[in-house]
Amino acid sequence: MRINPTTSSSSPAVSPIEEKN
């Protein structure tokens, strides 16, 4: 479980923009 802003789709708090994309 790595905190990657590109791969972490389960982490909206880390990458809210990635979730939108």
C-alpha cells in the first residue's frame, strides 16, 4: 500500500484531482 498520487485511487485526501480525472 503506497501513497502515490497517481496510483492511489482509494486516497481522495491525497489526490483529490486524480479522483476527478
